[in-house]
Amino acid sequence: MTNPLAVTTLTQADIDGRVFTLYDEYCHGRIDRRAFLDRAAALGLLTGALALLPNYARAQTISFTDPRIKASYVTYPSPGGSSGTMRGYLVQPSGTGRSGPFPSVLVIHENRGLNPYIEDVARRAAAEGFLALAPDGLFPVGGYPGNDDDGRTLQAGLDQTKLRTDMLNSARFLKAHKLSTGKLGVTGFCWGGGTTNFLAAEMGDNMHAGAPFYGAAAETAGVARIKAPLLVHHAENDERINTMWPAFEAALKAQGVPHEGHFYAGTQHGFHNNSTPRYQEAAAKLAWERTVAHFRKYLG
């Protein structure tokens, strides 16, 4: 019998690469949970597959009660979005000498709503001195449901244009917040990385810096509107996303958009997410350090 504790302590190096391929299909909705586990079992790789399912107890690096931050949930108007109203997790720096206003950072979730990992990323940003907002695109359909499977299904069922409008309105809300300096940065992961690139094109000079993690490139026609310097993070083993980079990079160069692209050796899509063994600590820490430095440089 498999020791369940052994499953939870596997690292990326312990897991057959074929499981990561299956998990990528599962994460992006091309197969469901049962098919993911059944296919892994057929390959004799069920232990690795089970280890990849998220454990959000691992994801908390900044406590809810950390004295450097103050967090709350806020609602705000979202005209043209899924329901006309949005909800997000707003985290401000706190403590002596931290009364604001602060440069602001929008933190955009993956394709499954505002889960505990993304909330922790917002707290990390606030601990670094930024006013952070992590919107929940699932709020119009009841909010993040408490598990990623249902969250993924809910997000896939939304009108995607309206969902992006909700993210755009979230960026505008944060930029105009009384605690914001008006300087706006955006970061996001997977779907949120692609949405970071979308917002850069949509907002033009109203967005001041972007740091997408393994997200789909902006449409080439929209690159001319991008004014925000971009810091683009890629996993080495992420063919679907990485094939978009050469054309995106060429368009950024042609338009004179300041940008950097980094590929992290030995990593999988999702390497920043510390709730599963896809997490690679060294790469995740380096990418986050670069992101914080990028925002400090361009947001103040």
C-alpha cells in the first residue's frame, strides 16, 4: 500500500515527466480529473499524479496576521463584466511608517479563481510595500468554490470577454484607490499571465509595469498599444506557451517596448505555485525577486 505521507513529500525530481504532461492537460481543461488519474494509473504513475494535486497548506508563506500587512475583501463596480460587480482580496502594507499611498500591484489568478495560493501572492506583494488586489473572477457565480476542479469548471463557463472586462475594471479600481499612488503594476499566473499581457495592450500608458508568469502572448495587433515595461517569466518545459514567445518578442522589439524574457531551467508550467511539486524553489524565488525589483524600478 502506498504511504499517503510519501505522496505529499514528493518533489519535482521524483515525478516522471509524463505526469507533468498529463497534469498540464488536466489543468487547462482538456481532460477531467478522472481521466488524469486513470491515464496516470495506466502508466503506473498514480503516486506522482496524486502528489501534483494542490495542497494549499503549503502555499501560505505570509500569515493572515503578519504585522506587515492588513487584508480585507472589497467589492466594487464592474460595468460590462459578468455581473456588474466584482470582489477582490485587498492587501495593504501596515506598520510604522507605512501609511501610504503605495504603488499598486494587481495579482491575477490562474484558470480556477481566487484560491489560497493567489491570496498568499497578494500578501507577499503587500509585505514588499505594494497595495495589492487579487480579484476573484468567479465572484459573479458565487466565488472560488473551495476546490480547483469546480473552480476550473466555473471559470470555463464564463463569458471570457466579460471575465477580462472584470479584470480590466479591477485594475482601474486599484489604480484609483485612495491608498494608491496611481502607479499600477500587474502580475498573473497561467491564465492570469495571459491576462497581464492583455491588460498591457488594453490599458496602454495607464499601466506602468507588467510581470506575466507563463501566460499567453498578447495579440500581435495589440502590441503597438503596450507602454508598460514587461518582465516575462517562462518555464523551460512549457511548449504551448513558449512557442508564442518568438513572435511576441519580435513585436515588442519592433514597437520599442522595454522587456525582458527569462526561461528557468528544469521548470514546468506553474513552477511558481508552491502548493504542488511543480514548484521549483530556486526558480520561483528568483522570478519573484526579479518581479519585485521590476515593480520597484517602474512604480517607485
